[in-house]
Amino acid sequence: MGFTKFLVLLLAIIALFSMRVGASGFEISGVGTKAMGMGGAFRAIADDWTAAYYNPAGYAKIYDTQVGSSNGFLQYRYDLDPNYLWGGQYESGIYNDQTNYNNHEILSNPSGGIVTRLPIFGEISTGLSAYQLFDQNNTWNLYNIPLAYNDQLTLPDDQYSVNLDVVAFQLTAAKEFMNDKLSLGIGFQLLRADLIYTNIYFRDNLFYDANTFNPIAVRPFDKITQWNKNDGNGYGFGLNLGMMYDVTEKLRIGLNARVPFNITLEGRSALEFYMPEVNFLDSASIDDPNRPGTAGNLFVAGNKIVDSADFELELKLPTSFAFGLAYKVHDKFLVSFDAEYTMWSKYDGLNFRYSNHSGLTGAADTIALANDYLTADVSNPVDWKDAGKFSLGFMYDYNQYFTFIGGGSVDQSPARSNSLMTPQFIDTGDKNRISGGLIWHYRQYDFGFVTSYTSYPDLTSTDLVDVNSDGLFDNMNGFYGAESYETVFSFIYRF
């Protein structure tokens, strides 16, 4: 038995520190098979180590020591048929009028924790856990430089992508009061955020003049293609607060509040500018496009200009509040309900601030007009609204070996306007999720298996929108479709 305990603890530690790719949207759908199988309606139950995520007060109801781990395997199935036209009239190089798919891959979301009771202030349940709070992972190839613009340059395949992970390392404490009818819990979180983000920006050519007959003004030379890749990370803090109250022997309520504080991310950015190749110029000026070494020539010579810089970004994560009910119909059957409200209006997008540029040479470096253009900050703003989520679940103890679980949820979209959709963050509308599975009890072990399906409504975005009036479109219009699948495995060892 000593070796078994060592093996279980080793597996939990591996799960604890192997957090990598995320699972289920910007705010993940949850952790653990029991909670996931019940559609997330777990805040008034929270009777295993995953209470660290759903309701820390649940730790006070755990009277043994347990080590647990879960791993979710998820696949996003997105499709996009763009209708991205400059001025609503002519092609931009986006793969319009064809169905494009995101890079299909199976993503992994491991988590783990340990719970025990300590003889402090009478008796307190404590634990350590690690899990993801937020995640988004998505990559697209949607654009090719038009031959008339430049037939010599090509872009990387990860043109539109995001890999955003926010992991919580949480220390939890909980205690019972009022003859064990009331439980209170608190989790202190160290948050680690990692971000890899790529995007294409179509910026106005400095030497474009729509009011004069200037060859540079002829489409498609009026726009500069800019590709950015930002890779960075940062640390922050958060709180996870919980309360449970046994109204009767059969009815329990649970309350939960998660408060992640803003995280400042820092890292390195690659900025690449793909210039048009214009071979039929007949005008000259101080910045003569025909003369190498001038700013004018820089923007029409057909070269790729490469810059790199440090970046800083403030990630504004939303606070959420949740309420749960659990009712024990009889000894074998329990039903539960959860309602969650997430303040997504706090999140304002990804706004990169650059510094310490390096790599620019010649006119790109020495001429202020060109340098200011090439080193400008870029923003990816959103205008999201607060959103609600409702979950309903059941748990049925078939016998001493098997427990069956099932449930579903409805998750309101924070993106109320269909004109603000981007390939990196797909949220086409209110999502419906159905899930089910079982838990096998063997001696001190619980082994869980759950699978789920999430359906999204189809969405047609008709307009290109500049949210912050900086001259850049902040969305990609077209027809969007989405669905996702997730399978979760878990184990718990009690001793």
C-alpha cells in the first residue's frame, strides 16, 4: 500500500504541474468528471477536490484525505465562410466565398489537487490544487497576398491564432459552523497567464491619396499588410470564495464568487510588414517612391520589413458570481441546479503597447514618418456584455460500484453584436451543452468518465467594424459555424 500511495501522489503532482493547452472556451467549462457530467451544476455539492474550482466551502464536508486528478480532451470544430471586401466592393486577399476550417487538433486540459484535514482552530480542511480558469486555442489560415499586390511574398500559416491560458495554483481552507450546517471556504490563487497571439492588420498606405491621380492610390496598393505575433506571460492573484448551507437534510444551497485581478503580460513581438510592389510610378516628391532610401520607396518597393519589440498588455479578467441548489430526492438520486453570472463587460480585448524596437534599418529606422508608422501600437478591442449560465444535473448511485451522472447547460454569449466576430474568439451565440458519464468506485478509488457535446448557433456577420476608430477593422465578417466535443477522465484516491 505504501507504493500505491506513492504512485497516486506522483501522478497527482505530474498533473498539477503539466498544465498546458486549454479546453473549453475563454472561461473553461469546468474540471472533474462528476461536475462536468452534471453540466457544471456542482456548487451546492462540491464533495471532492474539484470544490477548489466550484465552491471552496465544499472542502469542509470532506472528512478524509484525498488526491485527485482529471484530464479533459477537447476538439473545437469551427468553420468560416468570409465575405471580407474593401469598401464592400473588391477583394482583399481573404479566402472569401469558401468554407475554411480552423486547424483541427485535440487539446488537453489536466488538473489536480490534494485535500486533507488539519487540527487547526478545531479542525480545518485545507488543500492545494491547480486548474485552468480561462483558455482559448484557435488557429486559421485565411489570407494570401494578392498577386497584383506582390507576387514574391508569402505569409506564415498561423495568420489568425490565439493560445491563451490562465492557470490557477490555489491554496484552499474551509471550516464548518453552526453545528456543521454552514460551511465557509476561501481559495488564495496565484495566477499564471500565457499568451501567443497572431493577427493580420490592413493599414492605410502612408502614400495613398484618394483625392489625386496617384498610382499608389490604385487598389490594392492603398493598404499595407501587417502580420504580428506576440508571445508573453505574466503572474497575478485571485480569490475564490464559497459558502454552503444545509437548509434541510435533503436541500443544500451554495454560493461562490471568483475574483481574478488584472494580470500584466510582458513578452516579445514579431512585426512583419508586406509592402506592395508598384512598378509603374510617374510622380516624384521629397519622398520619391522611385528613389531607394526614401520613405516613399519603402512603401512601394515590394520588400518585407521585419521588426521586433517588447510588449506589455493588461489582461482584464472578469469576476463571476454563482448560486447553486442540490436536492436529494432519495438515498440514491440527487438533482442540482446552478446559475452563474460573469462580468464580461470588464474585458476590453487585447491592447498591445510596444517598446524597445529592434531590427529596422535604413529609411525605416531613420525617417521619423516611416519609423512612427512601423512602430505603432495595435489594439484588438471588443465590446462584450455580462453573461449568464444555467446548469441542471443529476446523480444516481446505481449500486456500490457505479454512479451515473448527466446534465446540461445553457451559456449566454458575451458578444451581443454579430458584427464583432473574429476568427480568434468564436462565440456565435448562446451555447447549449449536454453531458453524461459514470464513476466507478473500487475500494479507495473513484474512476470517472464523461463525454459532452456543445452546439453553437450559426451566425452571419454582415459588416466590417472599427470599434475604436483607429482606422483598422476589428472583426471579420462572413458566415460562422461552430461545435465542440469534450471527453474527461479522472481518478480520486481516498486514504
